[in-house]
Amino acid sequence: MKINEFRQNSDYGTLKNDTSGNSISASLVSGTDFNISSPLLASATLNVGTINAGIRARGKSSKYTPWANGITVYSDFLYSIPSLGPTTYTGALYCNLQRISANTIRLTLATEGGTGGPDFRIQENQTITFVFSTFLSPFD
Amino acid sequence: MAATDFIASTTYPIDKISGYQTGSTTVAATSTASPTAAHSLGYKPLYFIKWSTTPTFETSFDEIGVSTLDNLQLTAQTDETTLYLLISNNSASSVTLYYRVIYFMPPDVNLDADETTSALDTYNKNTNFNYTKVFDEDNLGSGNRTIAHNLGYYPQAEVWYERDDGKLLHLVSNQVTASASNPTAEMTTAALILKNNGVTITKWYYRIYVDEN
């Protein structure tokens, strides 16, 4: 056995896995209209079963190659504002994986938001996917 | 025993919880608060933090890097003595926020565990569950880093970083765009790629886990 291999040590607790290999996705669909005052663009929910299970996740955009570690990733998305003509813009897309109830996690795709902004139109398809594992809360 | 239940493997170590902490703080309406809590570990621990608005943690949340939808947000930092929290309450009501933190010992620290009085940080083997196995962990100096793992798939990983102000942070948010302006950790089937993207980082910590799918 190598020095960095498994050693049983009763001085430390550890994290017990609850699930592994789950995935959840949400998409922006080209041609969809939104108002900037409503930052939520898309969401998906998933029942993960166990109360308070912690989340380890990595996320990926269909636009980009690498997976990014963490439960929040940023991407960008192209949109146009009809009143300003055909110009397209790049906006920040926030993608959060978070628990919203005892058993449920939610993936949200959101903009920076604002108040009273103009309508805008998504100009391309994009799917955000998170692969995640959950671990039991050692406190419960 | 299910296929995903405990498999004892001496090929890999597992996460070891070297300490933990609980607490609560009340944040006034439309305000921020920066409570601190002493952990007295003597080193900058790697951490996971969860928080809730109820003391029973019936619904609990993870540290979120960015959220434009929620009225409550929490981020954390650690150093050798203290846990630092930054809580933002954008709601119209005062909120009491409860938090639970578990600490891991960094790979460049090798001290005896100090807390032995609770089952929480005492090893308790339960074959109803499997345990995430650490394929590789280390600490690295400043700059962009590429850690080859050559696993042939995209493994799960956790990353923390120490800034030039001495605070240690869990990397929970990432940009997948080409123009990132925060530290990022990208994963390929062959390597974990750490980029500071203009942020002064004095040290990286990472753990790459064996995939159990």
C-alpha cells in the first residue's frame, strides 16, 4: 500500500455518498422573447430524495468545450432588442444549481436582471448541463 | 447491499473531516452582515458550508457564487483562526440564518485532529453508503496550473484558492466563456486546468475524485 492510499482512521469523519452521476439540464431556445425585468430565463427541478444532501457539481454549456467545477457557472448568450434593430448582444448568463426545498434542487438560467427594461429575443440555442453527486449531511 | 454501497478500496484515500462548526446570525432587512466565527484549527481549512433559514435545516442551501433571483446569499472565506461570512439579505424582512460548516485538512498540513467528542468527525463506517474516493489532491503555487489526471472521463473535483490577502475560498462559481474574469477550474478528460484570470492567487488546493458512475 502506498503512503497516499486508503487508511482507516477513527480520528476523522467522512462524507457518505447519497447519489452519484445525476444530471440536470435547462435550455435557452432561439426565438424566445423575454423582458429584462424578469431575470429567470429557464429552470429545471429534480427530486434528489434525501433531505439536506450536499451537492458536488460540475457544469457545462453546449457552446463551450470544458466542464467547469462548481455549483454556479457563467456562460453568455446572444440576444437582440427589437426596438434597436437587428443588432445582437452578448449578455451574462448565470447558471445556478441550488436546493429549493428539502428534497428538490433547481437549475436556473438567469440574466443580470433589471427593472423596466425592454423586451429581448434569444438568438441562439444553448443548453446548460450539470452533473452532480450528493452526500449526506454529517449533521443529520 | 446495493452496487453503489460502500466499497473498501485501499487504492484511494477518502475525505477526512477534521473539524466542524455551527452558528447563526440575524441580518436586518435589505442589509448585509459580515459575521465571523473562530475555528481555532491553526491552519486554513478547506471547507463546505451549508445554510438555512430554519434551525432544523429542513431546507438548506449551499454557498452560491452568483444568484440574481434570490433574496438571500451567503459566501464564505477562512484563514488560520476564523470563518468569515458575507450575507446579503435583499428581502423586506429581518432574517436569521443558520450555518453548518465542515472542514478538511489541506494536503500541505499534517496535524493531529483536535476534536474527538462527537460522532460527526469520528469515522463511522456504514455499508449503506459509498464514499467518494480521492484520486489526487495537492496544493500548488500561484499562476495558471494544469494537473494531468488522464482518467479518460470528466471527473468530479473540488477546488479552493488562497488570495493575496491570506483568505482561503471555495471555488463554487466558474465561467465557461472565453472571457472569464474570476478564477476558473476547467475539466477535460485528461487534466484539471486552473486559471487565475487576473486574480492574484497565492495558492491553489484541489481534490480530484474517482468517478463512480
